[in-house]
Amino acid sequence: MSSAPSTRSLPSGLAVLTTLPDVLFVPELVFGGLVWILVASSKVSLSMVQGWVMFVSVFCFVMSITLLCLYICGIHRGSSSWVTLDAICQEIAALFYLSAAVLEAFATYTFSFLPPQQLYQYQENIAAVVFAFLATLVYVVHSVFSLLRWKSS
């Protein structure tokens, strides 16, 4: 057996911030928080769409911060079931954020017909769309690496 550290299990402590799939929690929280802020401050034209985007951003933010805190505290104690939980959570977040980003882009498209006096609302929604797609990308990359870790565990 090799004495080298294995990437098959979840790290604990501050090592969470040095491993590739787990360091992606930081950009997930940054981009997710920005989506949350931008959607919360934007004008609601399609309440169902904005409601879903808000739910996804808050849900994924809370899920990511909870998992990050649990991993830093070492609650998983090297159990392989936590690797499965991590892969499932990242897949759900990636799918949720993809749907939210597409819906936010659609809602922003409806703002493109506003008069020039309300251009700031359109620009705010464009920023929300950009950060939603960036959050989607980060969650997809994290889910791919989580699935690779799950497969090798």
C-alpha cells in the first residue's frame, strides 16, 4: 500500500481548500452569492421565473456553505457515503443552476424592450445572467470531479 495521500476520500480541515474539486466551493459561493444579490435587487417582471432563480441561488448557496463547513470540521470521518453525497449534491446544483440561468436569460430578454430610461434594470439582469452561467460552469466542473472521485472510491 502506498503512503501517499489519496484523493479518493474527502479531505478535512483546511486541506479542503487545497484539493481540486473542493476548492471550487469558493467560486460557487462567490458567484452564487452574486446571483442571489442581483436577482433579489432586480425588478420582477416574471415572478415565477425570478422565484425559481432565487430559490436555486439560495438553496445552492446554503448547500455549498453547509458542505464546506462540514468538510472543514471533518464530520465525514473518511466515510465513502459522503463521497456519494458530494457527487449527488453537485449534480443537483449543476442541473438547478443550468435551469435557473436559462430562465434568467429569458427574463432578461423580456427586459430588452424597455425604454432607455430603465436601462439599469436590463444591465442588472444581464449581470445576473452572466454570474448564473458562471456558477453553472463551476458546479458542472465540481460535479465532474466529484463523480470521478466517487467512481474511484
